[in-house]
Amino acid sequence: MPDLVIRGATIVDGLGHEPKRADLAVTDGRITAIGEIKDKGAETIDAVGLTLSPGIVDVHTHYDAQVTWDTTLSPSPSLGVTTAVIGNCGFGIVPAPPAVRDLVIRNLSVVEGMDLDALRQGIAWDFESFGDYMAMLRRRGAYANLAVLSGHSTIRTAVMGEAASQRAEATPEEIAKMKAMVADAMAHGAIGLGASYSLNHSGYGGVPMPSTIAPLSELDALVGAMGPRGKGVIAIASGVKTPAELEPMAAKYGRPFFQGTGMAMYNEQEPARALGIFDACAAAIRRGNGLYVQIPCQPLSFDFTMANAYPFYSHSAFDPIKAYTPEQLAAVYRDPSWRAKFRENAKNPRPGMIFQGNWDRVMVAVVQKPANAKYVNRYLHDIAKAESRDPLDIMLDLSLDENLETAFLGRFLNVGDEGVARLLKHEAGVVALSDAGAHLIYMCDAGFGLHFLSHWVRERGDFDIVEGIRRLTSHPADLYGIQNRGRIALGAQADLLLFDPATVGVSPAERVADLPGGGRRTIRRPTGVHGVFCNGVRTFDGKDYARLAKGPGHVLDKFNNSLGRHSALAAQ
């Protein structure tokens, strides 16, 4: 008897084949039959009128810390995700020598918008090495499959301590220790290496995240330490690093690079720039060198207060004040000369900066005083126009009135459907950058896949459902070398999403207080989802998470990253 039979669904297999109505059976976590199935299963589901697809593969998440206290990986499995890659941008929590643990999570709390008290209370430090961490994941189990990147910044911190954010050049001895940690991670099943050169990645007190100040020669040494040619991927927040700078490493080591950068997101102020980066990557792929771009299907959003104004940290006006206390910052923000300096910065942004002086993209999200409620959900540009004031003054005066606790939401890049659609369709692009598990306070893009199905497939029709599902499933899985995932096929792992294509999507954001210590975060809930299955086990029934003794997700540690096999262009 099969463990699970799903009857009468329209199956979209994730591989580009035409939909077909059929039954599907699962035994021991794998798909064992597709067609007309007469046998009943231990569980049988009537899915007539619904669509059955592979589960969504999310290659850019930050659940490294959350998984230690929340194996459900809320909210991603409820939003259709059955496989998640963690450790992105090089910001993980392992290796974890006790002496640097608090430094690592202090930086993580800022660069990824996490609640520091929740991190301090929630993380169970029953691991130190990468092997320890992987063993912990296997013991606890998670509600989705997990693939783990080793992290450049975390490794640099483990070796150099606070100097990791202060000294660009590591000593030969320090480089040797870092290389050994990368090799150890790969030996214990890491999917690859995460790193960042983003101008916008700052840690606690405004210090640069460690990898962002390291020379490319250091990254080259770590990529070289990953093991045999072609093993593993490099996921890099590339900042202003160009495809021309990264291609030599991809060629030298035979490993694909997956870039995430604001430079490659649609910007109506420079509409051709992102497309040029995508085209340069496509040319590299044709030369046999894997360069891809992670492209979000939603606007890139940042939540912040002026006590931690990290979207502005790449502007020179903030250079001397990043580590200031709120009291010190308040004095600076009142200073007309400082305001004039930042105002000039905003008029002359450099490429790669998140904030390009576009005040029409900065919204007041949460206020502390009832008298200021009139500003909520309004953009600074509109408020300034209505009150005949400067938007910078609006932001600073409102913040000062509320002890720098006013929350803002910036939607800075990837706005404009026509421009974004060209990038989503590009052969060098990979739909990604949900940042699930991070930026918890006012933003949650974990439902990117359901948004893609509702907005780009159903509403706009830029993709039909066959190609839309492929882009969310087998396409990222194959490029990352994740075997037997992202497809409905005989023998494949039964990672499945059952949904109604007419209503699938995500709900408006809501605030919940469920972090360790009672911290608050923002989540979104699915619409039109009738079931999510990981390795054949139901993790979400359309309304609630399943109550499982142990998460059914596997720790993924076997990969095949053959560029020839997985090249997006070679397959055409």
C-alpha cells in the first residue's frame, strides 16, 4: 500500500511538460506511480480541480539561526517551499568558536534585520564546527529540506575576531585557517560558499561585514579550497563587482557563481544597467563559465529606523556616526550642516547604493505616537509635497519626535513590472532573493513563489503555468546541483505543492509575537494552498502546520554541479 495517494490533480511536473490530469502515489518518500492508481494509500487525497506541482526551491534564505529553535522554518513551508538554501551572503552562524558567537549574531542582527534578543535567547549553541552544525540539523529535522552554504564572513570572524571587519588583508596563517574551514565544510556536505561584496552590508555599530573588505584574492583562495573542480556553488552578494571580475574565478575552478546585487535589479533611473549585467552573464555561460543572477520577483524592500539606518550606510554622511548611540545620533540629526551633507549625498548616489535619493520609495510603516498616525503607509515624497517641506526633514523630524523608533519601509529597486519582467525571463536569471528568515520586523518575502504564481503567471501572463512552475522548481534545483528535487517524476523525492491556481497567492503582512523572548516579526500567510508535502509527509494542510515529532526534511549534502549539464543556455 502506498503511503500517500493524490487523486485527480492536474499535474505540472516542473520539467516543462504539458499539464496532465492523473493520480500520484508516494512510498517511502519517493514518487512511485503517476497515472491511474486504483490502490488506496494510507492517506488518500481527492485533488480534483487542483494543481499538483513540485515544491518550491528557495535558494536564498537565512534560516541558519531560526532553525535552531523553530524546525518548522515558519513561514516558508506554509508558502509552498520544500527546499531551502541557507547561509547566503556568507552570513551564517558556523563555525562557532564560543569567543566570537555574540559578535557573529550582533552583526547578523543588523545586516539581516533580526531581533538580537531573540538570537541571544533562541540559539542553542550545541555545535561549533560545520560538521557539528550539520549533525544538529539531522538530529532535529526541519519541515523543509536544507542545503547549507559555508560563509565567508562567518569564517573570517571565527579566525580573525573583531579584526575581520577592521583589517582587509589577512595574514598567510589566517588565510590557511580559513581555507581549512572551507574544506572542512565541503567535506561535511556544504553546498558551496556564500560571500558578500555589497556596499550596503554593514554589521553591528555600522562596521562593514567582514567579507566586504577582503580582497578578491582571499575569495579566490577560499573558492580554491572547496575541493575538486566543479564541486559546489558560490552564492555572492556581488555589489559593484562585475561579471568580468568574477568570470575568471568561475573559469578557473569550474564552479557557477550566483550573484545577488542591486546593480542587477531593475531601476527606472538606469533601465539598461541591469539588462547589461544579465547579458554579460549569458555571454559567460556561452563560454562555458557559470555566471547567473538571482532576481527577485517582488520589489526589494528594507525596513529600518533612524537608530539603525543601514540602507543609508553607504553614503559618506553616515561614515563617522554608524556606531553612535541613539542619543548621539539624535544630536547629529538635529544639526543642519549634517542634514545638508546627507541631502547632497542623496542627490549624487554612486552605482551599487541601495538608496538612490528616491524619497518616493520610502514609506512610514509604524509610528509610536497616535498624533503621527496620519503618516502611516504614506511615502515621504508625498508627505513632503503635501506639507511643502523637504522629505529628508520629514523623516528626521518625525524620528526625533519618536526617539528614533519610527519604522520606515524602503522599496528601492525592482519596481516597474515591464522592466522586471524582462529580467525574470532572462536566460541568466534565477528567481530568488526571498531572504526568508531575515528582515523580520516589517517585511516578509518568504512567499515569493506564490506571489510569482499569482502575479507573473495568473494576473500578468508573463509566464504560462508550465514555465512558471519550472522557474520555481527544477530550474534552480538543477543549477545548484540539488538532485531529485524540483520535479514530479518516477523515483524523485515527493516534495509537492497542491494548490488552486485561481486563488493561489499571499495574504497581506501581519505582525506576530512568537520570537524567543516574545519578539515580534512580520509574516504572510498563503491563499489557495491545499497542501504541502516534504519527502511525502504533509507539513501544511492549507490551514495549519502539521504537528510532527520530527521534521521530514532531509539535510542535502550530495550535489552534481556539472556546468555542461545544468547550463540554462545549453539546455535550449
